Amino acid sequence: MNAIDVHAHVIVPELLRDSAPAETWRPSVRWEGGRQIVELGGRRISSAVREFVELDIILATQERAGIERVVLCPWVPLLFYEVDADEGMRRCRLQNDGLMRLRREYPDRVSVLGAVPLQEPEAASAELERLMGSGAFAGVEIAASVRGTYLGDARFEPFWAAAARTGALVFVHPTTQGLDISVLRERYLWNLLGNPFETTIAAAHLVLAGVLERHPDANVLLAHAGGAIVSLGGRLRHGAETIADAGARLTEPADVSVGRFLFDTITHDPAQLRALVEAVGAERVLLGSDYPFDMADPDPVGTVRAAGLDRREQEALLAGNAERLLGLGGAATG
């Protein structure tokens, strides 16, 4: 079976500090004492435990894991929502140029998701249209919130309309620092719990704002198996039906919208992955690893094969669903 990893991160060389040393906002990456160190904004990050920049090494690592094609997307701090829209667009385009280069150098092995300046939704919509019109991009990655505003907010409607219109794959990833709860600073809970619950909040916000109902054909992929959104579908439905404020923007049950999301396989547990497939259907789940981080699934193909799925379901999760969404089907596009 082929396998396609839809959740893998990269830092393109065009964005590195070495490319423009005077621009201190750029990240620097080096290996030090056997560990990869990323410096960004005065912080040293050591959670990226595999190669983050060199594409040949990334592809070789993925191939050893049984993955023939990888969908590369930005590291979330490099979406640059904190700067003004013009500067955000400049940085996004630097990154998108690098992603396009990777795509063109390895058209049979690499697909890419770009970056857009979502702090200005109209500009983000225009950049999404440009990227999808280039034929090089499968879609874009966005964070769960923008400066504390979650994705169902009305200001983002132009972006969601453009996403539905272009057929873009929109990958929703936690910001990694969106939940300001003091206990999450203990015992790595900001990642273990904070990341999936930030995704859960973003997904619930999209559902109750009616975004998935207004745009039922939008391809919205949730990181980390959607967090807890699937198990909370019944709670959202009940709330929307009984509490006026919760259901004011819906005309259908809330869990119908939950069922329109796409989900990666990052559950770290074959039994939980099987439960996800049983809940949403095999056609809505795609292989993901979260490469190159310490919380990545080190053997995502093995997780799928251990989940007790039938052959058709396995093929759908490992590659079939991604091939459909990426428009591959024998033609290496997207």
C-alpha cells in the first residue's frame, strides 16, 4: 500500500536567518549536542527531534516509516499573525515561494500547504486564490485562532467562502499557546492537553457559528484527530437544541457539522483510531504523523495497520483519501 502523510512540518531555507541575518524575526536552526535547536523570537525550542529543513533527509526519514508522499506545511509560529497584514503577507510569500520550490523539485513525493495572513481575511482570501490558481498548492494551514479570535468569527467569512470556492484543503492546527491556563505549564500539559483542546475549541466555534453548514463542501482538516470534538458532538447538538444562544446560527443538528470535518490519525492509540473511524467514517480520516516533533506518531502506518480496520478502510486512511483531496489519481498535482 502507498502511504501519504498529511501532517508534517518544514522550515523552508528561504525563511532562515542565514538568508537575511539583519531580519531578526527569522528562525535559526542548528544541531547541537545531538539535538536540533530552533531559535525564534528569543526562545530556544528543542521539541523538533528530527530534521526540520533539509528535504532530502526529511523524505528519507519518511520513506523509512513507509510513507511515499508527504504534505508539508509551515511550523505554526511561522504563520506570523502577530505582525501587520502587509508584513504578514511578505513573510507568507517568502515561505510560499520556498514551499513551491520544494513541490517543484519533488513533484512525485511532495505536496504543500501554504501560509496566508489571516489577520487580514480579505488579503488571506486573495492569497489563497493565488496559491490555488498556481496549481502547486493543495491548500493552506491556519491556526486555531488569530490574536485570540477563533475561526468561526464573522470577520473570517471571506476566507471560508474562498476556501469552499477553490476546493482548498484547510488544515487547522493549534497555535500551541492559545490556552492561558496556568496548570498547562506543568508536566508538558500545554502540549498533551492544550494542543488538542485548542483544536476542539476552534472546531466547536466553527460548528456553532454555522461555518460548516454554510460551506458544507469545504475541506477542513483538524489536527490531532480533532481533539475531543467527535466525543462532544452529542453535547453540542443538545446545547444547540436547548440553549438559544448556542444554536442561533444553525438550522441542522450540530453533530451534522461535526461530521463534515476531516481528521488526521494522530491518536497515539490504535483502539482510539478505530473508534474515530467508526464515528466519522473511514473516508474522513487521513494519515498524519506531526513530523518532526517529539509528540509525533513515530509509526503512523503501523498505527493504522494495528487499528483492526478492513483492507478498504486501511487503504482509504493510508493514501486513498489524501489522493482524492490532493487531486492525485495518477497526476502529481496539488
